[in-house]
Amino acid sequence: TGMFTFDPGFLATSSCESKITYIDGDLGQLYYRGYPIEQLAEQSDYLEVCYLLINGELPTAQQSAEFNRTVMSHTMVHEQLTRFFNGFRRDAHPMAMMVGVVGALSAFYQDSLDINNEEHRKVAMFRLISKIPTIAAMCYRYNQGLPFVYPRNDLSYTANFMHMMFSTPCEPYVPNPVLVRALDVIFTLHADHEQNASTSTVRLAGSSGANPFACIAAGIACLWGPSHGGANEAVLLMLDEIGSVDKVPAFMEGVKAKTHKLMGFGHRVYKNMDPRASVMRRICYEVLNELGLQNDPKFKLAMELERIALEDSYFIERKLYPNVDFYSGIVQSALGIPVPMFTVIFALARTVGWISHWNEMIADPGMKIGRPRQQYTGATKRDYVPADQRG
Ligand code: CMC
């Protein structure tokens, strides 16, 4: 013990003031700049949500058109950046490549690194939002041994991402509006979530004055952990492991005996249905219908797990509800996105949240370097002993 409050895991400590996102975990509500997530997911689109998160207000039609034009005209990466990939093994995890390549942006865009210059900060934010989908798609293409696809600025932000993921030189990707919309909603639902571990990492990195590209690379590194961004991947692995509907009762017995968890259920903050999960559940049905996959065994298995869990006293007593990851992995795999890319999609969508928090912090004249204290529990003072006298 010492003179500082001991609060490992920040269970009782606010690390900052923020005007961006509000979560009411007991009621299961999430707001971006005061707007309920359900309304944004239904009526807005991802780029408008980006504008809202960064600027604090929804754009007018003219501001929106200008914002979209600016984002879509920065989508190319420096051609030399594409050579970075050749240094990675083909089987590198796409998040490993993301951490490296996004960090390397600071070596390419040196004219937007002065964090005290508002114009530099704005340019860096645009560059990150514009280029993240390009880099994410490149990670996937490199894994697949497919050529990189240049962005198309005549498409929407999300349709362009699918184009860069799925077009080949022989056959362009033809955007399916239902699927593009589904991915756009996934982006919106993941755009921000107040002071989660990766956002706090970005703030802490940024508090030293580090440049925004380096800070976002730090956020990506944190997101990669299985307790944070890796949960939707875990849901799909769990469905594979269970295998079929008849194995569900035995699996549930194991959950209650605490031999394993029901992945995609429970949340540190939400002790009610995660509002993003309700939206994602609907999108999940829409996508599977569109693709004729309603009878897909994996989907049926997921719905059976959900049905049993929602009726079971173990889950009811502990307030364990499905979280967004329970459904988002199913949707993404129906869209043809491979499991290791799920966390990359999360990073892509969360970049705007990270950068909005970073900018909010830097613009605050009272900003201080983040410097937690500790409770020292090591050895007390002792004298050095030469090696031949240690025993
Ligand atoms: N399956 C079975 N039991 C569970 C689960 C689960 N998924 N989650 C919590 N519990 C039990 C836990 O064993 C404990 O039981 P008891 O009171 O008998 O000891 C009780 O529920 C309370 O759980 P906790 O571990 O104290 O809750 P937490 O707030 O520390 O953990 C969590 C939250 C998300 C880490 C946890 O629910 C979990 O591991 N869920 C599965 C993984 C998952 O889906 N993670 C995604 C979270 S959302 C992603 C994001 O927003 O980044």
C-alpha cells in the first residue's frame, strides 16, 4: 500500500473527460455524441458517423458531400508502402501486418506529424480513415497470394473496401447493396466504445506527444488481444468445436460447470442486452436470407445456443446476454471474410473512434502526460553482492 489509490484494471477510475460516447450498461444503451446507436445504424451510414464522432455534430448535406469527397480522394497509399508487405511471410497474421504497416505510415506522411498544428492533425485523421481500408484489404490479399487492388473512389467507402477485398484483375466485384449495407452497419457498430483498452492505449501513447500514426498502431496492437478484439473469432471457433445442434446440451452443461465459456455472451459494461447485438442480430438474418443461407448448419447451431442461453437460469441470474461479437462473426463469414480478418475489420472501424479520442485529448489545453502510479511490492533496499560471493 502507499499514498495512491489502488485500482488495477481501472474498475473505479475515470481516466479522462470525454464528450464522444456514452454507455449505460445497466440499461443496455450506447450513444455516439448523444445519438442512440440503433438510430445511427438504421438511418445513418459509416462515413456520416465518422464525421459525427470527429466533429461532434451531424454534417449538413454539403458538409457530408465534402467530407466523403475528401475521404475518398485519400484512399491510395504511397506506392512504396506496398513493398513493406514483401518483408512479411505469406502466412503472417493480418493483425501483425496491420501493426507494422500502419506504424510505418509515420515514415511516409511526414507533412502531417506536428500534433500542435490543427491542420496537420486534420490531415492525419483524414489519411488514417481513408487509407485503413486499403491497408486492411492488402493484408488479406497478401495472405491469399492475390494481387493488390487499387481503390475506386467512385464507390462508397464500404463498397470500395469490398472491391479491394474481392475484385480480381479478371473479374470486378459487383457490389451487392444488402451485403455492402451489412458491412457498413458493422463498421458503425464498432466505430467507438468510449475508454476501452485500445482507446485508452491510444490516449496514453498520444499523451507523450507521439504522432497519430504511431498511436493508432499502438491501438491496433492492443486490440489484437483475445479479451478485446478477438472475441468474434472465438465465437466461430466455438461453433466449429461444437459441430452440430445435438451436441449443444452437452456443451451447455460444460459451460455451467465452468469448463468453458459461452463465447459471445457477457460483457464487462453491459449487464443487459448489448444494443449493438440487437442490431447485429437483425443484420445477420438479412444477410443469411440474401445469400440463401437460412439453413446453414453453423447459423442454426448459433440460434440454438442463443435460444437455450436466453432461457437458462445460469445466464439469467448472471445477466449474461449475447454481445455484438456473437453475431458479427457469423455475418462476416457469410460475407466471405476469413476468420483472421475479423479483428482487422474491427480495427478498420475503430480507427475513427481512436482518432477522435486522440484529437479530443490533444486539443485540450489541460492535457497531461498519462503517468499511472503503482503500489511497490518488491525488495526493500539491499546492498550489491559480487557474483563470487552470492550463494
Ligand atoms: N459464459 C459462461 N459464463 C460466463 C460468461 C460466459 N460467456 N461470461 C461470464 N460468465 C460468468 C462468470 O463465470 C461469472 O460467474 P460466477 O459469478 O459464478 O463466478 C459471472 O458470469 C460474472 O462474470 P465475470 O467474469 O465476473 O464478468 P466480467 O465482466 O469480468 O467479464 C467478459 C466479461 C466479456 C470478459 C466475459 O463475459 C467473457 O469472457 N465472455 C466471453 C468472451 C466474449 O464474448 N467477449 C466479448 C466481449 S465484448 C467485446 C468488446 O466489446 O470488445
